[in-house]
Amino acid sequence: MTQLSDIQIVKKAIDGDKGAFNELMNRYEKPILNFAYRLLSSRTEAEDVTQEVFLRAYKNIEKFEFRAKFSTWLFKIARNLCLNKLRHTFRFPTFSINKPLKGSERDFQMQIEDKKQVSPSSNLLKKEMQDTVRNALGSLPKTQKIAVILRRYEDMSYEEISEIMGCSVSAVKSLLNRAKQALKNKLSYYVQK
């Protein structure tokens, strides 16, 4: 059985087929959630944004212009919601009372046990590297961070990224190049090893 294209499913959803929209959600829920999480660094906020993306898409499905890919349209909605969330968080920061302080004994109690047979020192080095990369990515300007996430983690083309970000392909390439240089500088200690 051949799978329907996004466009075919969108047309069915516009015609009122609720199952069609559910199919679109099933296809794109994880990529949108991952994008939002990488941008916001909070699972709860990423889940909220993901729900809002699909709510807005459902309400505005008839406004979808068929000249762009459906996924591009969704990621554009997600990008805008994430930027709004980041602006709000920057002005009104919040802190979790359940999150342990860095370096506290509770850090180890709240970790999920890894079932793989990997040495503790390997795990520690891997976690340190992941945290370093995440922090370096988080320190980039928002536009560079978005471009890197869409390119590296969502595997989107320059054209798709330019559509989502509302800029030219050359501007996307420039953003990615500057981000690459900044990350290279921030991670130079690890790259030289």
C-alpha cells in the first residue's frame, strides 16, 4: 500500500477528514518536539510548543499555501512559537524547585540508569562532551542556533531553512558558516584531542 503524500493528506484534512490531520500529526510530532526541545532546552516547554503548533496548524489548515512543503510550514510555526517562548523566558526567567543543583548528590539519584555495559568514566566523558556541545550551541545567537538545528538535526535543505526563517539561501549559508566558526572556537579544546 502506497503512502499518501503530505499534500494529499492536507487536501483531505481541508475537506474535513479528521483522520487525515491525525496522520499529519503522527508524521511530524516527533520532529517538531525534537526541534523545540533543542531550541528551548526544556521538555515541558517543548511539549507545550508542539501542542500549540498542531493546534494552530489545525485551525489554519485551509490557509496552507501549496507552494511550500507542509513540513516547512509546520517548522515555521514552531520557530515563531519557540522564539516567542525564548523572548518571554528571557524577560521572566523561571526556576524549577525539583531540579537538583549542579554538583549536588541528588544529581546521581535523579539519573536514569543506563542498561548498557559502559564504564562510568566513558559515560562521564560522553556526558561532559554532550553538555559542552549543548552549551556551545546554546550560546549561539538565536538565528544561528535555529539554522544549525534545522540543518544538523532535522536534515533540512538550505532552501527549506530559508523558507522557515524568512531569509535568503545565501543568508542561511552565512548563518551556518558563522555558527560553524563560533562552535569551532568554543569547542577547539575538544577538537584538538
